[in-house]
Amino acid sequence: YQKRWVKLDADYLRYFDSEKDAYSKRFIPVSSISRVASIRDQKFEVITNNRNFVFRAESDADRNEWIRTLQQIVEERKSKAPERTSMSLTANSAADPADKSGFLELRGFKHKLFVAVAGDKVFLYKNAEDYRLGIGITYIEMNVGNVKEVDRRGFDLTTPYRIFSFSADLDQEKEEWVEAMQQSIAEALSNSEVAERIWAVESNRFCADCGSPKPDWASINLCVVICKRCAGEHRGLGPGITKVRSLKMDRKVWTEELIELFHQIGNAVANQFWAANVPPSEAITPASSSRERRRFLIAKYREGKYRRYHPLFGNQEELDRALCAAVTTSDLAETQALLFCGAAATCATGDPQCPTPLALAEKSGQRLQMEFLLHNKTSGWPECAGLPSTILCHAEFSRRWCTLQDGVLSYYENDRNAVPNGEIKVEEIVCLVNNPPHAHGIESTFEVYIESERLYLFGLESPSSTREWLKSIAKSFVHPRAEELLALDFERIGRLHYKGGLNLERAKEGWFALAGSALHVCFEDSERQEPLQLRKLQELCALPGGPGHVVGFGGGGWPPAEARLAGRTLYIQGERKLDFLGWVHAIQKAAGSSGDTLSEQQLTESDVPLLVDRCIDYITQCGLTSEGIYRKSGQNSKTTNLLEMLRRDARSVRLKEGEHQVDDVANTLKRFFRDLGDGLFTRRWGQDWLRATALEDEEAKIGEYRRLLGTLPTVNRATLKALINHLFRVQRFSGENQMNTHNLAIVFGPTLFQTDGKDYKAGRVVEDLISHYVKIFNVNDQEMKKQQDEIMAIMKMREAASSGTQQAGDFICTVYLEEKKTEAEQHVKVSATMTAEELTFEILDRRKIVMKEKDYWSCFEVNEREEAERPLHYSEKVL
């Protein structure tokens, strides 16, 4: 036995030559001690995973105190160590994995020592085996150290207590050691305040990638906290992918907003997106090698292999639009998912006052959204390379050989492998999506959604091959009664639940296929598929799924979307958020305007563009007597904004008196026709209309106009009739508005024929159409009487409004609760603005009926003979 001075702290059991020495002769990590045992003659044994150490105290009491203290610290250490970080100390004894390790000569020792630089310490070991076991000679705290190069291969590590003179084998190796030790000194002298604040969030106390404890580095654009070894591999990905900063040394970068951002997102939220689908076989641990880390981080962040795909993935326009909406809210997880699934951080918002998402976030007072966008303004994601047409690619676009056989879609490493990398059972598939060309950097891609809310992305070089795969997969999972849908050139196909008609009690399963602007549906009780023209939708909205609404649908499903077509209401309900949100966005896009020709606009039931109908309706109600209507110009900026809003989604625009000026709306209608692709009269037939003005015989001219009217496409013909009908009404009030038929023709001739006033015959055509409106458009007496009645009603309403004698619009209605019985009736005053929801609550309140969970009330209107009834949408006006 040799007498030694022994010290015990929370991390190490060390012994020294004397109590005055600063550096130990040996240290044993407390974490490596498995147990402590008492043996005779004041001795006790410290047992580690690989070696035993025997100590002898000066008395039995002293020995017992050592044993008790050691056992207590070992037990505390074990109880605090999280399972996720448990690992063998064969890696090394340092609290952090080594930044640099290897053999160096040290003056005073006969043999080379194994040296490891880890965090803010330098550890010395007798050999590599001791390093592997975690039992060393001593460690040097680098907060008191200084490194100085001595000669070509030598350098000194100087501390106030001792000079350590090292010598490396090579010049280059010496440079690496000096750099590693200088970094260790910088880390030791750094400020831990930021790190402590970031670590206040539980998930941030462990590396987001490998799970190492107390990670003191971070990627400030990905909002993940990482260890030093993973930080080194992050740097290899480049600043376009990840921007690495130290929690302790880069103090200036850590603003209050950035720290708060790491509290809100941090490792927990970030990994819900980036690591949503990590196979256990591909995950890394604190002991993983640099090569394993590099492979994993490339797959995770550069290729996005494990991320949870956003439902809009692949649809750039919709991603950008959704990002503009998300940054005005506090939903940072949504912004993160949109940005890292392809949304552009600097996309155009369409708002001149707030042209970028950053400006929108600033206007909305969303500081953290601004911070997140600022750090991701220059982040970019490389496009994937093309693939051979015979091989599908899966997830991150790695090459895979795929087969579809016996109801299973399997993907293999190559065509020679017998065991697949993975399988998708066709009965689990709920939706297939055919993406636009080059949506993911590959000629053609498609998506497969399954019941467990997972998305698989496949791609090929050839669109025809993609179509063939889609048809084959669809045929495997689509119900036989819906096989008719397979003949369509669909963009999206799958199964959803729906409710419609009078039976709203039970959701039925239907098969849906989206092709162009039509949604084709195979209803549960129908023999054939039914196409729904989405451009003629009156309304599309998402409804809440929980209780407490007049019209609502609960259960485990995702909130339904409601599609209101003329004369009917259809509720579409999804069970899974991922694919259902994709359906909603796809239907919304298909139901919108897609171009600048008439046939590409949102339409009314009578095939008139909704934009035209909205403008005509407003001017008919508010502007028939406005002096100089259509001759006066509105404000250019207001006209531009209104036209843009109507073109984007006329269905959501409501023109209101007081909010919109008559001349601005009139100017919007004229500009729409002036800029119309192919024109109202079409390029093919436009000159024929102009030539018809030369006919001298009036009846022959009218006959020619009628013939040309029959040659126009359906939408053009319906739009022309609606416009001329409107102008016919306007000229009826020429005494007040000063716009007779001739004046209207001067304004609309060049506009409709897009001639810029160069051809006088354009005005002649419009004048003839207004003058002979009844004959050319074959308007019967009933239609004329209806128009006259409408005009008279509007004029009476406006006279009453201007004189202040507005008529009362309330009706006393009899409403029955659940059944038509005297005791169930209630007399209610119903105003012109009362909705079905308001009426329902009014009745329930009067009868003191309390809404319970899963109670849903609807309001129905029933005809006089009780032959038919119709459920009212909760936002629909009762009258």
C-alpha cells in the first residue's frame, strides 16, 4: 500500500501524491462504479465495470464513512441518469465525447500517453485501453490553461500549477492538437447563462440527434439543440441547411427572441417534424461514430427522409399561400412544417403594404414568427436528381425496386433482393395523389397515404409510367362499385365519409376522384358516379368537429368540409388529418379560377362567371340611377385590388354599399372584359360579329346575330346574355343616369372587342344587341315581366331607404320543436338577417333545453303540405 490523498466529488474518485497537488495520479468516474464492498483490516473495495480498486483507511470508522458516502453518491448518480443516455463508459471518461484524441509524448513519462480533449477539459490516460475503460491519470481544467507552440512538433499546455510539455509525431498533427486545445480553452471561458436558459426546457437538455446530455451547440434556423460531435457534422451540411452556433461562446447571436423561440420550438417540436418516422435501425446514439452521424444527419435534414410531410407538400402555390396565413398566427410548428416542406420564406403575398411573409408577421405583431423567418431567409433545399424509368424511388428518393403483388406494394434495395425494405398493404391505402410535373425535382411523382397517417412519395421519369402505377394501385384498393372512377384522368382518388340530403344522422362511405374542376363521387347508395362541378360551388368551408354547434359532426373524425352546390349541401368528413387537409386544399383550388378565359372562372348555376354576376348584381341594386355609370372611371388602385380579389376567389367576396363605390365596381367589370383571354366574342368569331353590322336589312342582321350567338361556347353565350340584359336595364334609367343605348355602346364596344376604339363597328354591335335584346336573345314575356318586377322592387326599396321609411322586415313564424304538435309550437319573430343557428338557439333557450355533449340540433324548413323538408345550413338565413 502507498499512502495517497483521496478526493471524492459528484463526478470522480481521485487520488494524489499529497493534498497540495493540483493534478491526480488516477481518477475513477463515479458513473463507472458498480458497487462498494467492505473487507477486513480497515479496507474496502471499489468495483467498476472492468477493474477493482482496494483502499485501506486509518480506522474502521473512517472506512465505514467512505463506504457510506461512496454508496450514496453512486445511488444518486444511478437514479438521476436518464435511460436514454445510458451507455457503457468504454467510450471515454469525459462527460462529453472527445473532440480530439490520440497518443502524445509528455515530458516526465517514459511512454506515450493517450490524450483526449473533451469539452472544457483535457484528459490523460496511460493507454488506449484505459481510455476505453474510462479510467485515467488526471484531467486539466482548461479555464486556467494556455497553449503555446514550442517547436516543429512540440507545444506546451501551461497552467498556474504545472507546465505540460507535449510532442506530436507530425507537424500537421501538432497543429490539430493546438487548435483543439485552444477551442477547449474558449469553451471553458465561455458564458453558461444562455445554455442554462435553453436547458430549462426538458427536451433541450439532450442532443436532438443522438441524445447526448447537456448539448451546448444549436442550429439556430432549425431550432434544435445539439452536442459538439453532431454540431461538427451539421457544419458539413452547409449554412444553406443548418446554421450552427454555440450556446456558450456566440453570446451576441442569442437575442431574447431567439431564446424564446427555442423554448417554443426546441427539440421536442422540431423532432415531431424532422424525426417523425425514424426507424430504430437508423437512429444514432451518443456512442455513434462520425460516419454514422454524418449519414443520419444527411438523411434527416438534407434529404428530409424522416420528416412528417405537410398535406400541401408538392404544391408550391398552396404552400406559399398557407405560409402567408400561418405567420400571422402564433402557430410556429405550422410555419416550420410549411417552410421545410418547400414554402418560400420570401414568397410574394399579394399585399402591396406587406409584400413578404416577414412583413405580414411584423404587421400581426408575431415577434417569434419574424425571428424564425429571419433565420430561414436563405435556407435552401437541394432538388433531387432524376431516376431511371424502370425504378420507383421512395421517401427521400433513394432508388428502390418496387412490386405490386397479392395486395402488397413492396419496395426492395434492388431487383435481385428477395427481402423487401418495406411494404404497404393496399387495404391500408386511403388516398392516391398524382402530383404536377417536376413538383419534387423529378419529372413525375405520386403520393400514397395510408391509414396510420403516413405519406409515401414515389417518383419516375415518365408521366406515362406514373399513370400506369397509379391505375394499378388504385385498382387494387378502390371498391368494385367505384371502378368507374379509374377511367378518369384523376389528380387525387380515395375514400372519404359524407353526409347529404335529408339523412344527416349517419356518415356513409363514398369514393371520390378529383379530375380538373370536377369532383366525381360514387355514393354508397348509387349505381353510378356523379360529377360535381366545383367551379359552381356556392360555398366550401371547414366545420369544427366537436359538440356545441347547430350543425356539427363529432366522433373520431377530422372536422368535415361542407360543399354547397346549387340546390344541395354535401358534408365530406375525413378520419385522418393528413390526407383530409390535402382533399380540402385540392377541392378549394379546383373550385377557384384557374386562368383568364371565361370557361376557367368560378361560375354560377347559369354558367355566368361569378365575378361578372357579383358586379352586375351590385350595380343593379345600387347603381342603376348613378349618373355616368360605366362612363366615369373609378379609382385605379381600388379597381386593381377588387379585380384581384374577385379573380382569386369571387365566391368569398361580398360587395356592400358603403364599402364599395359604384364606379369602382363598374370599372372592375369593364377591366375584366378588356383583359379577358380570347375575349367575349372569341378570336375565331369576333370579326364575323363586326362584319354583321354592314347588313342593311334589319331582320337579316338580327338573324346573323342569332346565328353567331349559337356558335359561341356555352359560357360565352350565357355571359353575353347576362351582360346585355344588364345594359338593357341600365338604359331604361337613362333619364337619371344619362347612359342611353348609344352611350353604353361607345363605352362597351371597344372593351368587349378589345379594339382600343380603333374600330367603330364594335360600338355598333353592342348598340344593336341592346336595341334588339328581346329578339336576339329570344326573351319571352314572362322573363320581361320578371325583370320589370325586380327593377320596381329595387327602386321602391331605395326610395324607402332614402326617405327614412324603411319597412319592417320581421315575420312572426310558427316553429315546432321535434314534432308538429300544439304543445311543441313556438311563435318567433324572425328578422330578415336571422340565421338557422340563431333560430335554433332561440328555441332551445325558450324551452330551457341545455345542450349536452354529442347533442346536435338542426333547423328544417317544411313545405305547406308536409310533402318535403330541407335542412338549413347553420349560417343560412331562415327567410
